[in-house]
Amino acid sequence: MRAMILPEAGRRLELVERPDPQPGPGQAVLRVLACGVCRTDLHVVDGELPNPRLPLVPGHEIVGVVDRLGEGVTRLQAGQRVGVGWLWRACHVCPYCRSGRENLCDRPEFTGYTRDGGFASHVLVDADYAYPLDAAAEPAAEAPLLCAGLIGWRSLVMAGEGGTLGIYGFGAAGHIISQVARWQGRRVFAFTRPGDAAGQAFARSLGADWAGGSDQAPPELLDAAIIYAPVGELVPAALRAVKKGGRVVCAGIHMSDIPSFPYAWLWEERQILSVANLTRADAHAFLELAPEAGVATHVTTYPLEQANEALDDLRAGRLEGAAVLLP
Ligand SMILES: [Zn+2]
Ligand SMILES: [Zn+2]
């Protein structure tokens, strides 16, 4: 197999050839068709998340075809199109797993972090965490659904049922979740980097009622806001944009420090929440709903060998939508 590996945090990825993985009991090997590049990959590569497996194959928005099955796998068939996301496997025995909250598992394994991921021609997965996908769809278009979509969906559910929704950071997750929110009948207010006219036009083209810079106030107070950008300053900004009782959902795995702010901005039952990981139930629910909602992803594709360029473009904010690698 071919893979782009991270030798250690802070270094460039390198192309290597290595023997194909062998599936153990309950596992499968996928031939990768496409793998999205998520902001979390950047945090891993840049050393902002502790203790990654090293050397590591990043990537956790995997669209693949089942190539080989390990013993005892009945849920999947050879040749089937499946997707794999960030949660490689949960432990099934800790109190969180036993109470239906495997996203908070005490001993989780994560794709492209503690396990090798999808910046490769092949990847080893746990069959229970591989989700059936539409084999007729374009693989590159499906890839961003596997993390930006799934964790975006969990954050939208946590934002509550309110009719007006702010989205801070209109990248891969923002552009998917705004389409879902519009389909649900909500009004979307998109906040981009200040002065990003192209990003604001992109948000409006996807149905946002209003788009502006994150330094601007929305034209009306909102029921909830989701922050996808890893910028702590956005937390007080979003609190000031929501109504009494409004929610601010922090959807990233990593964020710069949140500056202090007056208690009055939180007062009146405003809430700040974070979203961690996902459950298999989130994955099945969202992957069923996305085609129904007519979610159309905007992607820029790169050959696998150009993973470093894709990461650079994401880091610099040069992308509209999501970056996807094709092995
Ligand atoms: Zn667990
Ligand atoms: Zn991700």
C-alpha cells in the first residue's frame, strides 16, 4: 500500500510504501477511494493534540470499498462502498459507552490519530464503525460528510430547535450544516473571517440569509450559534449575538484560549457547550438524512501525494468548501 505518513509532529508528510494491513477478527481492510482533509488533521500534524501514534497516517473522512474482511464480520460485504469517520472504535465497557455516549468513551481509538487513517491507498478499520454509503455518488463529494458532516450534525442537534442559527467559520462543516439547517426551515447567519467577501458570497449562494465578518453583529439576535473556527475570541462574540436562553456550541476539537468577558454576556440563561466526537447513531442518522436534505458538498481534490499542499491550503484559508485527497 501507499501512504502519506507523519514522521513526527510539525514535520511534512512523506510518501511511503508498506505492506498491506491484514484484517483481524471484526475488522476490514478498505481500498480508499477518497479521504477528506479536516481541520483536526491540521491540529494533529501541527502537534496541537497530545500523543498521536507515530509515525502516523492521518485522515478520518474516508470513503472506501471493502477489500478484505476479517473473521466474524457479517455486517459488511466485499465490494461494498462504506465510509469511516473520526471514531475508529469505542471500548463498549466504560460507563459512557454503557450509557449510549460512546462519543465520550474513556478508552476510544481515533482514525488518523491513535490509528492509521485514510491518507493512503488502503486502511484497516473496525467493521462496526464502517457506515454504508451510496455507491452511485462521487466518492470525493461524500468524503466531507464523514467528519465535517457528522460532527457538524451533532453540533446542530446540540444547538437546539431554534429558527435562527449563526455559523462562525464557513468551511467544510459550515457549508454542509447550513444546507441542512435551511432544509429544516431555519434561517442561517454566516460569519467568516473579517473582510472575506468571497467566503460571504459563498455562504449567501448556499442560502444564508445574512453573511458578514465575525467582527460584525448580526442584524437580529439569534437563537443559537455554532462555532466551527478554532478561535476562542469567537465565544464571547457569539454570546453577544444570541438571545436570552440562547446556546453557543463550540464544535472543534481544539480552540485557542477564550478571553475573559463580563458575566452579563452569559447571564439570562445563555449557555456555552462543547461537542466531542460522535456516536455510531449520529453517523447512521446523518448519512441517511444528507441525501434527503439534498446536501451538495463543494470540494477541491488533490492527488494523495499532494497532501501537504492540501493541508497548507486549509491552514491558509484558501479553500471554498473542503479539500479531498484521491489515492
Ligand atoms: Zn468506552
Ligand atoms: Zn474531522
